[in-house]
Amino acid sequence: MYQVETAESKTFDFKVNDAIYSVPLFEFMPLKVLIAYKDMAKQNPDGVEIAQWVAENIFEPYAPGCTELLTVGQVVGLIEAYVNASGDLGE
């Protein structure tokens, strides 16, 4: 019987005000997140929609509340830093 080994996770750590958050790097996300991202990116090439999707489906599930008080520019900057840490987002 094949035993699937537990994957070691690496995280993108960031700070909003005084709170410290950790989000798994993209390659350590569940496969369904990668598939959903690729499907969404094909249908909605608009950068604002992609940023909204990443905030709602990557940041908020793993770091609840982290984007609530941020401006659009701050969220975009956070996503850019995440992409730099992760490499491309499966593109």
C-alpha cells in the first residue's frame, strides 16, 4: 500500500499593524486552490478580480481578518510580495 507522506509546508509571513500572519506558499496550497485559481484567471484576466480572488481564497482562509482594514493598494502590494515569495501562481 502506498502511503502519502505529509508535505512540509513553507509559509509567507507578514504583519498587518501589530498582528503577524502566515499563509502557505502557493506550491503548498491544496490542489483545489491551484485549479480554482487557474480557472478564475482564464475567465477573469482583470487584475482587480484576481486580487480579490487571492485575498478571499488564499489570504482570508489562512489568515482571517488580515485584509479587512487594508486598502486596495495595500492588498495589491501584499499579493505582489506573496507572488515574489511563491514564484508564479501556477501560471
